[in-house]
Amino acid sequence: MQTGISQQLPAEVSAEAVISGSDQLRTFPGNWPQKALKEEGDVLALPIFKQEESSLPPDNENKILPFQYVLCAATSPAVKLHDETLTYLNQGQSYEIRMLDNRKLGELPEINGKLVKSIFRVVFHDRRLQYTEHQQLEGWRWNRPGDRILDIDIPMSVGIIDPRANPNQLNTVEFLWDPAKRTSVFIQVHCISTEFTMRKHGGEKGVPFRVQIDTFKENESGEYTEHLHSASCQIKVFKPKGADRKQKTDREKMEKRTPHEKEKYQPSYETTILTECSPWPEITYVNNSPSPGFNSSHSSFSLGEGNGSPNHQPEPPPPVTDNLLPTTTPQEAQQWLHRNRFSTFTRLFTNFSGADLLKLTRDDVIQICGPADGIRLFNALKGRMVRPRLTIYVCQESLQLREQQQQQQNQQKHEDGDSNGTFFVYHAIYLEELTAVELTEKIAQLFSISPCQISQIYKQGPTGIHVLISDEMIQNFQEEACFILDTMKAETNDSYHIILK
């Protein structure tokens, strides 16, 4: 088995060359072939790797990574020492990534003879774009309908099993593979770095991306959820042939520098070794909270019937609260971030529990996430409620209520309030959109019926006329106005007209 590959050697180092493709003489695990194959076209020179001291922190110094991934594309020579490598790719071109088994003898025996799953992603490198990743990808989807950001070139790939690409995740692909067998996957990146720049007047500097690979093994249930290894590298994507021109430009610039200046830069490597990183957070939760829908019960609608006393009206379902609690685990906190549209911050808060997040001050969150998203996240963490645009109160009119109102009209009121001490129950309806459709849905939800059962909503006007409710009329309702709901049987079966008095 191969031991660790912790550093790439300069292109100037003599190395045996191996053809990239189906004729490649190589088996995994094993040593690189000592005889170079050459044919017309590009010959990929792959350096002989040597064991170097690990660049991981001291506590991980002896840690041997189970896998290594090699992107067969040269790194830029214009990268300073101690900075991460940068690799240029051409849009739509197929690039090989070699999946290497790096285990020592006897390590991870549970995956011997079994498959593992690897998930490939192309994500943003810049934090600014990470915050708005969802919006950026949706914008790209809108401008490039039917296209994907990341694809697998299946005919050229070797050893991959059951490759999949989720149509809702344009930047992600996955497949199964056997670590004991030769595996190479060819990827194609279809977006270019300048598509995500702030201004598009020509000549802008393109944004960097990351290629990240997460590998998982099977659990007892047969699901590939147990994390084994993650690694990534920084890339920039250019229009066809653009990566070659950029590589040549960088090389020419470095040749003009003095020997002393050159010492501050890394040499160009023929291949790119993906370095270990944190696993990409997965959306593993299932949102079981009820969506804003309605119970289509046709038997519980008793408006206008004699037994429909306000005291017996079904209460509306309690609002779904999703406040973060101090007892929330880091995994649950990740799910909470996803549910509340903070997916772009999940990597920043990978190991944060609910208590950790709630301890953050407003300034802390703004400093981490930026002003706009920071304020939004802080308000969500504190569970701050937003006042509705309009609140009205409604009471269902029943036969009993009609009789009581008739009695009240025939009696002299001597004290404040009703002389018979009648107690009426009202329900609050909170409106945000201020439309007739929204009011219909809220009334239907209040009485646990389908909105389809409400044919029209009217407001009782002067001299008892019925005025059809419109959006403009709702927008002119007074705040906390009170209404009594009356009903009329509609012409169609199982539907009613609602009258606001």
C-alpha cells in the first residue's frame, strides 16, 4: 500500500511519466510504474512522491490519512510559499482525479472487500460568496437553464460504480468505488470564475472555487454515512484554452523575477494533491414540522349551524416554533441552520452547539457573517418575533348569538357591557400579504376546513349590502378591527359564502 503523500515535487524533478487514460499501466494499491508510456498528445508527467513531514498540527502529526486524491492538472507557479496551491482548469474539459488507497496494512479492515462512497463538490472559496452560495447557484441556474456546474465524464472514468447527479444540486456528484481497485474519475466543471464576479465589464479577476471530496463507509443499516476522509484544493476555471494561457502567463512572469524573489514562491507541480479538510455538512434532517397548509376536513365546518357556539370552535393549530435551545447538539444546530436558511454558515459553525451559538453577541455574529446576514442570524438565534402587518379579530356567529343580539336590541342597556353577561370568544387572524387569498386561507385554517370550501368572502356594508372583499379593501382595514363571521350556503355543494359583519 502507498504511504502518505504530503507534498508535491517541483516539475523540474525527474519523474516517470504515465499516460492518463484507459491504457495507463497502474494498479491500486501499488507503486507507480517505472516505465513511461508515450503517445501523441498530452503526456501527463507524474512525479515520484516522497515521504515528507506532515504539515498537520502536532496532535495529528502521526495521523495517516486513509485516502489521497490527485488532480491531474498543474499548479500555478505564482503562488507564494505557505499559501495554498492554485490550479487552473478549462471550462468543460475532462480532468482526472485519481483515488488512492493510502491505508497501512491492517488499517480500517472493515472496508476490505467493500465499497465506499465519495461525494464531489465544486464550492466557493471566498467567504463572501459562501454566505450567498444558494442565491449564487440559483442565479447561475437561471442564466444557464439545463446546465450543470459539475459533471462526471463517465466513459473516461475507471472503477466508479453507480455514479449519480442530483438535478437539484448542480455542483455535486457522487459514486461508489472499491479502494482495492484502480479508480480514476474524470470531472468537468462547466461554470467559469468570472461568472460570479461583482462587475462584468470585462477583465475582472475571476473568483476561486474549491473541489472537495468527502468519502464515507457503510454503517450497519447499509447507508453510507460514516465519514472516513475529506480533502479539497483551490481552483480557478477559465473559458476553453484560457487555463493554458493563464499558466503560461504566470510562468513567464516568474521567469522575469530575480532569484531572490523566486524564493518566495512555490514551484509549479505537475499534479495537485488535495489536502485534508473538514467534511462538508450534510442535510440529514427530515423536516417534520407542518408546512403552512390546511386540514381538509369536510365534516368539521359548522358555520351558521345551531350548534356552532363560539365556545366550541376548534382552536387554530399552535404556531410552529423553531427556536434554538441551549441543549441543542452540534448536529441539531446544523439542521437548525439549514431549516432557517443559513446553509451557507454551516461550515463556519460545524462544531457549535446550541449553547455556543446563543452565547454569541450581536457584534460577534456580524463580524463572522457580515452585517446583513449577521443581523438576520442574530435575530433568529434570539427568536425575535416580527409583528404582522395587520391583525383582525373574528367571532363566529351562531344561532345562539343571533338570538342574544336580538334580545340586546330590545333591551335598555343600563351598564357598560352586555346586560346578560354574555361572553364571546374571538380569534386573532394575522395577515402579512394583505390579500383576499391570504384571508381565505387564514379563515379556512382557523376552522380546519379546505380553502376550496369558501366560495367568496363579503363585508357587510351600508344598508346591509354585501361588498365583495378585495385586496385593496383588506389593505384599508383598521388595525385590530373586530368582525362577526356569518355564512351563507353557496350554490355548489359543501361550499359557503363568508360575511364579515
